[in-house]
Amino acid sequence: MSKKQQPKILVVDDQPINIKLLQRKLERQGMEIFVAYNGRECLDTVEKVKPDLILLDIMMPEMDGIETCQRLKSNPVTETIPVIFITAKASKEGKLEGFGAGAVDYITKPIDLDETLARVRTQLRLQEMFQENLELQERLGDARKAAAVGAITQGIAHNLNNLLGVVVGYLDLIKNGYDSPDMIKRSVGLMDHAITRMVNIIRQLGTIASNERYELFSLSVSDLIESSIERFKSDYGVQAKITLESDLEEDARISANAETFEIVLGKLLINAWESYSKDTAPDNRPILVSARIQRERGPAMLELRVIDQGSGIAHQVIDTLFEPFITTKTSVGRGMGLTIARHTIRNLEGDLHLKQNPEGGVTATLTHPL
């Protein structure tokens, strides 16, 4: 509702005298009044007018105020319109019934016009604040999107420029050292590594841009976790020491896509592995994976926790962990793992969170629908 527009009030009552009294009082306060004499007229008028507030009498023939309010609240187009009931009943049970139907306030008969005006103004102000909040959220959403696009664009330019610089540098070495086979072999290997990084950045950006739905199959949870750990060790070339603790039944299954599940869990495992310093031996890089069914909040979900005892989350990235190209790694072409992991799991209606452990290290909690 705009401040510059007259508030539109719909008064619904089967008694014309009540409508006349309210109409005269509210019109004198600069409000535009529409009237209806029963529930069906109310629904028809709301569809045409889209009022900012409805004063609705409970006791009406055919369709009473309770049923009328319930219909308004069941329609997504009209559910946010505040409804103030007009009633001769002042009992607690009557008020509870009205609030249960979706009313925001009550006016009791005989109508006190000054009190009614005060209640109407209060609800109009609340509705105005509600609309302002929605507009603010929309503007914040647009700002976040713009910031994300900017971060991705800058990240692409920075990382690809660095990687191209690596390739060009080693090409120059090859040109100037064509008589040294060992140097040429080493330079080609490092160039190949840099090009692979560039290909991975482009592939990961394609994953973020895509909102495709993955084909799901009924899969054994224990088999999925085992295959994810094996794929992680193979893809990243590490011999990590991973301990698995499971509260699941042996035959526990979920509807999942094996490829995406393995990729997401692999990104959490490499994050845990790299949280330890480079000179730490594999046996001194413990990673714990725990599995259980979470039933405390909402629908039951598979909950996986990847727990390390590494260096924890650096203070400079703690608030931006899931933004693209945010990383404390010194090598170029990094910083997309958590972005991809959360994006993928949310596409599957799960979620991903990280938190610091009091005793050191990080716990990554992944939830996946059953």
C-alpha cells in the first residue's frame, strides 16, 4: 500500500446501518470505502478491488464471517489482507475461533467508532510496514545477486588470468630451453595442470548456472558413503585416514543421485584434508564421518557430518565461506568447492552448514532428503 494512495477498506455486514456508520467515520479520515452485505459479495468485491483491510461481520446469513475469512486465507492472492472481525460475541471461545480463522483483531458491538478507527489505523500501519519489509527484502535480494555476479566475474577473471600467465610463462621457458628435454617435460606437465584447473573452473561455473533436476535412484547409504570415500581418494590422490561412525541400520537406503552425492561428499572431505598443514603426515590428519537419521526438525533427513581437527575456519573468510572463489589457499584456480557443494545439495532440497569445533577443527553438516 502506497502512502500517497487512499487506504481501501472493505466493510462487510448484513446490517446497512452498521455499514453506514463505519463508512461515514472512515471516509472522513481520508479512506476509500467499499461495501458488501454478505460473504459471497465480500469474496467478489475482494477479487475486483484488492482492499488493504477488511472489516468483517461474523454473524451473517448463508456464508458467515468465519467461513468467509477462511476462504480469503486459503487463497494466496488474498491471504495477506488483514481481517478485523465485527462481533456481538465477546467470549474467549468466539475470539479464539476468529483468530484461528485468520483474523488479526476484533471489534465488538455496539461499535465504538473511535476505537474502530484506532484499530483500523494500527492494522493499516502494520500492513504498510509489511509491504515495506517485502520491498526491502526484494532490494536486498537484487543487491545480493548483483554482488554474487560481480564476485563470480572478478573471480573468473582473476583465476583465469593467473592460470593463463602460468601457461604463457612455461611456453616461454620451452621456447628458450628447447635443448633441455627435462625442462620441457616438466614445463609441459605444469602447463597441463594449469589448463586442467581452467577446465574445472568452467565446468564448475556451468554447475552453478544449471538448476537441473537430477535423476534419483534408491541407493544403500553405506554403499554411497564407501564409494564417495574411495572416489575422493582416487580423484584427489590422497591416502586419507577416514573413520566412519554410523547409527543407521545396515539396509538403510535413500533416493539419491550417486554421481552428485559422491562429488559433494568428496568436496567436504578434501576441505577437511586440506585443513591440516601440508607437512602433516596422512596418519596425523584424522577425518571422522558420522551418519544418522535426523528427526528433530521437520521431515526426517539423512545427516552426514565430516569432522576434522585441522586449523579451523580462517577469520577473514568465516562470513563468506560459501561465496564463489572465497579461499585461503595460495594456489590459483581454487575457492569453488563449498559453493558447488551447497548449490548442488540445495537443488536436491538438502542443505550444508559449517561450524568451528570448540576443541579445534571444523564440522561440516550435510543433510539429504530420504
